[in-house]
Amino acid sequence: STVICVFEKNAIEIDKDLLENSARSLETLVSVGMKLGVSKKAYDHGLPNLERCALQ
Amino acid sequence: GNENSKESSSSSLERKESRRSRLKQKLRVERHHLRNRLRHLRSGTRNGNGNGSGSDSSSHKKLLDADHFAGIALLTLIRGEMKFRDKWLACVSFGEQTFRTQISDSTDKPVWNSEKKLLLEKNGPEVARISVFETNKLSSNKLIGYCEINLLEFLTRDLDSDYEIFDLLDPSTPNVVVGKIHISCSVEDPVETEKGFARRILSIVDYNGDGQLSFPEFSELINAFGNQVAVAKKEELFKEADLNGDGVVSLDELASLLAVQQEREPIMTCCPVCGEILEASDKLNNMIHLTLCFDEGTGNQVMTGGFLTDKEASYGWMFKLSEWAHFSSYDVGLNKGSSASHVLVFDRRTKRLVEELIDGKIVLSMRAIYQSKVGLGLVGKGAKEILQSISEKQGRKMNSLESAKDIPKFVEFFKDQINLADVKHPLEHFKTFNEFFVRELKPGVRPIACMEDDNVAICAADCRLTAFTCVDDSLRFWIKGRKFSIQGLLGQEISSSAFIDGTLVIFRLAPQDYHRFHVPVTGTVGKFVSIPGCLYTVNPIAINSKYCNVFTENKRVVTTISTAEFGKVAFVAIGATMVGSITFLKKTGDYVKKGDEFGYFSFGG
């Protein structure tokens, strides 16, 4: 089974590591709650306080 | 009466003998014709060294013609001689593709004996690059040496032995020899290739494996190839091969006949594997194309392939086999021992590759089914019903009290991947396997990234994730189904204009994963749209098949979450083989916080 999320164009800045693995056709093992990306609006106005955003 | 019978029997035998003689004669003529071409091809590659010396110079000149650098070359990486002990693998890069061997034992004299058929084309690539990598726990896939071989030169050289030894050069200091590699290369006999190919495709429909084909079996195969040959024509062909008129023919007999027939009037007008249209005027190349495609489609070759670079191929089992997830593992304890092969994904938490167990035979069968038009064609219209049926059956089984006894075995099999400490209830709590399958986790065991900041989206499931900034990227790197589109995925009822060319994130759940999915962004849940469909497997074998459109054909439920930070986010839960039951725990209009439980998948149709 699979879940697919579709974000509107330019709505999200997906984390780089996830995009890089995917571009090599490699899946990344993740858990619920791990960071996926940041809204483009926030990204364009300066990154949120990501120090608090642990991967796990 | 007896006399008449004898006469009749005798004349019948004579007729059959006569037919047999005619057929043999025809085959002899056709073989002669093909062998002449083979000699032509071989002389073109074996003797055309460019010197044009001797009385045969006109022939040499002709042989040098690039037109004759064509056919199937069988390249074998035999063994290496390295300067230290380690585990070794070798890659062959030719044209746009790279293939790799298995990994050798720890030795300084690795033996691979890996074969690969390469397509030689006029005006095509001539130089093959061989790269040898050492691989161990400390130094994974480090390039140690390489050599480049001009296959045209190699095949035109007269060799005393069946193989040639090449120096392996240090990639950083190309003048330094770091080892040697033994390689053989020959041009395959087109007649044998043709017969072998016909034999193999015929064997697909030899369901009982007795080496004989009935007319319905033969007919079904021709239909699967999409050929509109009239029934009468098929019967005619079949009868021609059925020399004793007993209604069945051996694979060899039919293969010979088909090889000849393909020469006269092609039966296959498009490649059954890749769908490419075959030019009627270029029969030899068509056969070569079909053979190579078929080899790739069935994973029949010793070397794995399909990589773009030698570096990628050195990580081939990561890049390719990581796509080979398996539904077989739902059958508890099936994949153990020697039948298990490996699958890798990149673990984001540990930043390491994670190994998963997989049954090699299942992988091959799934490839055969999902990645070839033949496979899907043969499964035919009954596929959807079969998948639905086994999913419903599995659902009933997993909801039975008896199924609870499978839980400990399942946990044991995936003991490295299921953390029972995370599970909310002890194993005894679960009365059926399905209850365990949709197990809840203890609060807090999945921390939510930046919980207080809704600008940060989170992963919606414990899963294998792929993400693409646009649909084009997803089609380039992952989804190969020809009919995939956002509109097709979301269906008619969800307005998709805002999502066209949007960002796509795919969360694929494996059998051992926690099967509840969560809300990735904070917002308000829109309407739920159930889209009926079939239950193809969602594993990458199917996703990577251009013949299978899993995401747009499978049963699914689509909804949206309206957010202040991301606009609308479409959320699609897709059922799959055996796990086709989708349950949502929220309803339209609910305000959800990222990380909230949203629903779960369970066994059923």
C-alpha cells in the first residue's frame, strides 16, 4: 500500500536528501514525523528555526 | 478392409514423409541462407582488421564496412588477477548502458564468468569500458582498475585462445597496471539466436512444462504479441510444424518453423517487451532486438543491467534491487535460507543502507508479470479479478482467529525491522493477524518534527519514500507507467489544476511497516473520494513498468487538506495486492494537526 501526497506547484521545498536519493531511483527509509520539507513561503522568507527540527 | 487400411495408412505415411522432406528441404534452404549471412557477418568482424592485405583485400575492405559491425556479441568477464585479496565486482559499460557482475569471494584472483549480450550496431558504440571495484565493509565499491576495449578490433583479431588478457589501469595514474582481466568475446550465431529466442518465447505458454505445445497455447502466444494473424494462418503454421498430426508439437520443431516464418513473413510486428515497432525490412536486427529485450525482461542473464554509469552499476544492487520489494513476505517465513536475496534502501535515521530479505524467485516472477507486455498480456483480462480475489481471500484469512498464530513468526522474521517496544499493546492483545497489522504505537514514539511550526511538513508514514519536485522528474526517475498523470491519480472529482506539475511525494509501505498513516500538514480535511480500481502490487517492479499504471488504476481514496502554509495538499491512499482495505479515522471538515493519525491499511480487497 502507498500514500501519495501532491503539493501545489511551488508550495513546498522538499528536503534535499530526499530529493537526491529519489533522483538516483533510491528510496529513503523514513518514519512518521520526520521532516519532509518546508513551505515555500516560509523558505523564501528565511528558514524556520530548524535547529529544533530533529529528524526523528 | 484390412488391405484398404494398410494402403490408406501407407499412403498417409508417404504423404507425411513427403511433407517432412519438403519441410526439411525448406529448412535446409533457409538455414543455408542464414548461415551465408552469418559467415558474412563473422568474416566482417573477424578478419576486417583494416590492413586490407592479401588476395582477400576486397573482402577485407567490405568487411570493414561499418554496416557489418552488427549482431549480438557475447562478452564474458572470466576472471581477474588483482594485487591483493578482497571481494571484487566488475562492470561493463557499452553505449548507454552498464552491466555488472556478481561480487566474487575474497580473493586476489576473482572468478566471475559473467556473460552479457551486447548489441553491435552500425554507427553504434564500439568501445567497451571494463571497471573493477573492490568491495568490503570498510571500502564499499572503490574503483581499483579499468580498461577500454575496442570490440570491433577485438572481434576482428585472430586469437590463439578463446580469451584475451587486458591490463587494468589505475584510474588516478593511468600508466600504472593494477591487475589483469581475462575476457572473451564472440559474435553469436544468428540462427541459434533466432531458434533460441523462439524456443524461449514459446516456453512461456508451455504451462505444463512438457516441452510440447497445443494449438490453443500457440495461438494464445501469438495473440499476446498483438499480432492480428488470422486464425487460419496460425493453424496453417501450426500444422506445418505438427508433422505427425497428433495436435501437439515440440518446442524445437515450432521454434525452427517460427524462425523460418519470421524470415518470410514476420509474426511479431512489435517488440513484446518494449513495444518498439519492428521494421519489416530488417529482420536480423529485429531478432537481435527481441533477443536482447527478452533477456532483460526476464532477468535471464548472468549480469544485471540497466545502469547508466559504471559507478551506478557498482551500486547496482542498491539502485536496481532496492526497487524490488516483495509482497511474498506477507507469507510469513517464506523467504529464508538460500532463496533469499537482498534489497537495500537508504535509512535516513542511521544514514546507512538497510538490507531486506527478498525471495529471488518471486522477484523474477514479478518482473516477468509486471515488466513485460508478454507477462501482462498473458495474465490478460483476468488479472484484476485474480488480484481482487486473492486480496479478499487474504483479508478473510487475516481476520480469522486462527491467523493470530502467525504473528510471532512474522515478528521473528522481521525482528530487525519491527520494534515491539514501540507497539502500544503486547502481542497477546491482538486476536487476529489483521489487528496486529494495523497496530497502534505508543504515544510519543514517533516524534513530530517542529511540532509547533506548521510551515514544516512531515512524513506521513513509516515507509520507503521518494519525492520529486515535479511530475516530469517522477516520470524520469521512478514512475514508468505510460498513462500516469496527476489528473488520472486524483480522479475527476478533485480539482487538479492547482496540482498540475506540483510536487509529488510517494510513501510506500512495506509488509513489516507500521501500517497507519498520519497527517503530513496541519489543516482542514476536504471531501473523501473513493475511486474503485484493481489491486496491482505497489512495489517498484510494477511502478517501474511502462506497461502497468498502478497509481492511476489501483483502488484508492483521495482527499485534500487545506492549509494556510502549503495551500491545498492532495492526499491519496492507494490499496495494493492483499492490502486493499483503506480506513480513514478523520472525516470531512475535521481540523487536523500534522502528526495526527489519519487512517490505516489492512488485509482485504
